[in-house]
Amino acid sequence: MKPSIAMITLGVDNLEASLRFYRDGMGLATEGIMGTEFEHGAVVFFELKGGLKLALWPRDSLAHDTKLPVLPSSPTSFAIAHNVGSKAEVDEVMAQASKSGASVTKPAQDTFWGGYGGYFQDPDGHLWEVVWNPDWQIEA
């Protein structure tokens, strides 16, 4: 397998509410919900840096497509890291997430490895880490 990930799909319980959180609250650009003409087809796509896409798809549709049952989610099974260029930017994104309805699970603070970061959960409980790493150069 070549190290090339094109899309991260998050299973969500309420597609409209998740769309509002990511588009209106967090400021991610999207064309909105598409695919509603297909059974289990309604989905939202967001363009991220480097050609990566973030998709929101109802959990029951994801379960249907994968032939797996819908099970309770565990926020500690998976985390998405959003790396930023400064401590101030970590604080800004964490505040934006909180204002938009996210649950802050760990306020931003200095890390044991020399960085600065915190965690929040989106309305469906997906865990996001917002972090500044002094050894990484982040493109604007």
C-alpha cells in the first residue's frame, strides 16, 4: 500500500447538524449535502489541504455500505490532529470549536514533548486534537 490517504469519512448521527458545525461553526467550505437522490447516498464533502477530503456520511449509511452493524462509537478509538502554526492559533481554533458546539475534553496546554495542544469532540463525539509542534513548519 502506498502512503496516500485521499479522504477521511466520519459517520454522523445527524447530517444537517454536522454540516452546520463544520461549515458554519468551523468555517470549512462545502457545496453542502449531495447524493440525496440515492438511498444511503446523502453525504457532505469538505476540501482540505493537500487534496485531502473530509466526508460526513450518516452512520446508518456507512454501516449499510460496509455490511457492518451500527455500534456505539468510542471517541478514544480514533483522533484527527489539526496542526497549526502557533500557540495562539491553537487557542483560536479551540475557542471556535467550543463556540460552535464542540465539547472541549482537554483545554489547550503545554505538552510533555514541548508542544502545545488540546482536544475537543464534535457533535457526534469525534475527537480532534488541535496542536502546535515547534519542530514542524506548517504552511499558511
